[in-house]
Amino acid sequence: MKIIVAPGAFKHSLTALNAAEAIASGLTKSGLVADLVVLPIADGGNGTLDAFLADGGNWITVHTVDPLNRPISAPIGVLPDGETAVVEMALASGLELLRPDELNPLVATTYGTGLLLKAALDIGVKRIIVGMGGSATVDAGAGALQALGVHLLDSSGQPIAFGGGGLQSLVSMDTTDLDPRWREVELIIASDVTNPAVGENGAAAVFGPQKGATPDQIPLLDQGIGHFCEIIRIYLGIEITQREGSGAAGALSAGLLAFLGGSIQSGVDLLLDFNGFDNHLADADLVITGEGQMDSQTISGKGPIGVAHRALEHGVPTIALVGSLNTTDQLLHDAGIQAVLPIMTRPMPLADALRDAHSLLESAAIRLGYVLQMPKRG
């Protein structure tokens, strides 16, 4: 039996690689004899850098800032080809860098992501993959662009304030100090979010609440992004507000596309192509995926569904191990997931589940391994 172990991250507890190792360990402890292929996955959000560098590459530590502009260090990666860098925006501008009481998209900035991008540019690569997702920001990438040399100015000729709350004061912009090397680098935005930048399905309305935005703040954030995009239209002649995927990571996609060009591509498809997933499927018997919470966002195209779709095309069944399930089984089945197995065996506080995620996942894999060894009659 050949089994591909391809889970995503279990947010706040396990990276995709940690999750894959726990599953592989559990299957082995069950006594199952199988060829286990470990391929941790990500869709552009948390764990993207880990997944791309799982089989090699170089990690580079960068001095940057978190969403509240506090100094931190964060990694970027260079793939084995030496020509492709990977930047995971959540490592500088992500939700997991802040305590719940610190969440405030009116002031949270992507400036730190801009510093990561600058470091990647300085390496001299030919392309940069930017993983989108898990952001604490709704600033349309204004902070990142400021870090890259774009001057975003208010009516007094001063830089606008960081965060989504500063966008409304934007009056003019100057790209004189934007590094000309960006014209020579291919920028790939890795995201499975199709939302536009503004509107009822936009960055503020859909994703603002999970970043701490109150009902009163959401219209202000949406208006700020809309105003920012209008100034872009006036100065750059680019209409970006309704472009599919421009709302990813608090509309960071919109800002990067407008000033740096590039394209939006499915994050999970990028990774699956990179790690040769289809080649492994050719003679596989089973795929095991998973994530912390399987819900409606999973169905819309997150990592596990991307894995299941690929497997379904090759006639390979997929089983998911999850922390919790919050969507209908039929939708998952139609997407290619044959079964979903929660890893918890009893009710427990969330804090305990996060703390014990590795052992819970490993134990669930042991139980699954026992099932896979059941003799067939006939």
C-alpha cells in the first residue's frame, strides 16, 4: 500500500510538517505496512514556507516588524533552484503574532511584509512567491508598499498613518523610490481567496471580523480600501477593486498587483505542482489530508480540498483527519473526501486540544491504521 500523507497546518498548534509527521508516526505505530509519502501542504496561508521548503532549500532570517510595527525576526526561503524565493506574509503581518486583545485592523500594518519582500528582492532571484493568508491587516498593502519605497502622502505631504484607518487620508502617491528591479522579477501571489478588494464580498466585509474589526469599523475599512484603489486608478491608470482575488490578505493582493504587477495563482495548486503530487498519485492507494477546522472556507478551495480534487481525478480516495468539522458531509464527499475523522475522543477545552494536538492526531492515525489493516472477506 502506498499512502500520501498531505495535511495542512492545524492553526495555533501544528505546522503542516508537524501534522504530517504525527500522522505518519501513528500509521507506523499501528503496525501498518505501507510506503508513506509525506507531502505537507498549504494554500498560501499559514505554513506555506514550511511546505515549500519541506524537501530542501535555504532559510534566511530577516529583521522586520510585526503588524503593530514592533521589531521581530522572520524567515524567507529560497527554493533549491536558487531562482525562486518564498515569502509568507503571515510570518510578519499575521494574526498569530498578536494577542486577541491586540487585534485592530485600523492600525495593523503590512510594513513587515514589505521588508520581507525587499530582502527577497536583494537576494537576486528571478521570481518571488508571496503566500497570502492568516493576516491581521486590512490596509490594502499600503504598509508593504511604504516599506518598498512608495510614498503615500496626505494633504500635508506627510506619510499616511499605518493600518486600514490611514487609507482615507491618502491624497497623492510617488513611486520615484520604488526599486526598478521589480520590473525584472516575476511576482506570484499564492492564494485561494477569490474575493474582490471592496464590497459586500470584499476584504473588510468578509475577513475583517476575524481580525478584530467591529461592525462599525467594517464600513470604514471598506471605504478606505476603495479610496486607496481610486487613488491608484488616478495615478497609475489601473482598476483593481473588483479583480478576482484582490481582496486576499486584507487586500494586500490589490496593492502588490497595482504597483509590482504579477499574477494570482492557486496556492495549493502551486505547491502540489512543485512537489510532484500528481506523479505520486499515479500509483497511490490512499491520500490522508487534514486541518484544524474543516468548514465552509475549506469547501471554497482551501488546501485539503485542492488535495482531494487532484486525488479524485486519479481515482484515489482521500480521508481527512480534523480537529473539528463544521460543514455538511455531502459537500465534502462531492469534493472528493471519502471520510472525515475528528481526532478528539472526548469533549475538551480548546486550550487543551491545541496543547495536545500532536498526540491527538497521532492517536487518530493509529486508529485509522488499524482500520486499514482489517482483513477483507472473499
